[in-house]
Amino acid sequence: MTPKDAAFVPGALSLAERAVHLLRQKGTAALVEYYIGTLPFILGLLFFWSDMSRNPYADLYCAPAAGGLALLFVWMKLWHARYCRRLWSALNEVAPEPWPWQRCGSAGLRQAAVQATGLIVLPVAALIVLPMAWAYAFYQNLSVLDGPETRSLKQLYQEALRQA
């Protein structure tokens, strides 16, 4: 079977090779977007963890610091959605669509509404073991499928659930 056959389903190794090739060929701008979102969250998380575990006055500002970390999480998820859309554009050989403030706001709200539940669902699914792969795929699909054609949170949820 070849990729041109209708019944061809690539294996895991083939998909991984294609993903690495895509990142090497056209992924530099996408990786920049990924790191713009991820690095502030990782640094904020490390600082929060260090500060809350060692500072004797941490209880005085724990809630505002946790709120700031939550905002950094939403920021990261928004940039992950942008990263996925840039790779989708490269994969389909179309120009990446612009991200005006309105689109960033709506995508950020959708990501905040659904991704936050993953902080509870994923550890529970890991304890149960069986639904872990499905739950992880669902939350990754939420980032990948959040594009300009996404009209509502319900539509995003249903499509991510269907593909997971």
C-alpha cells in the first residue's frame, strides 16, 4: 500500500517521521510561537513553586500569585493553538491566517474554559489508567482544532470529542 491508496493508514513511526520532517522544513516560525507561550508559563511555574515553598510570607500573596500563574496558563494554551494552526497551514500548504485581537480573545476564552478542566480530568484518568489516552487526545485536539472556522465552544468541544 502507498499513501495514495484510499485505505492507507500510516503507522506511528511514519506519522512521527512526517511530523519531524514538517517541523524541520516549515516549523521555525511555529516553534517561535510555541516558545512565546510556553517559556513564560514554565518560568512562572518554577518561580511560583520556589517562592511558595521557601518564602515564610508566601501565604500573604499566594492567591494573587496563583491567579497570575493561571493567566500564564491561558496565555500558553492560546499560543499552543496558534502553533497548531501554523503547522496546519504548513501541512495544507496555505498561508497562515492572521490573528487579530478579537480572534485571540475568543480563542483564549475557549481554551481557558475547556483546558482548565484538564488539570482535574487528566490526573483522574491517569489513576484509572484506561481513559488516559482518550482524555489526553481530547485536550490536545482542543488546541489543534481551535481555528478561524470555530464558531463556538460547543462546536470545538464536540469536534475534539469526536476525534478523540
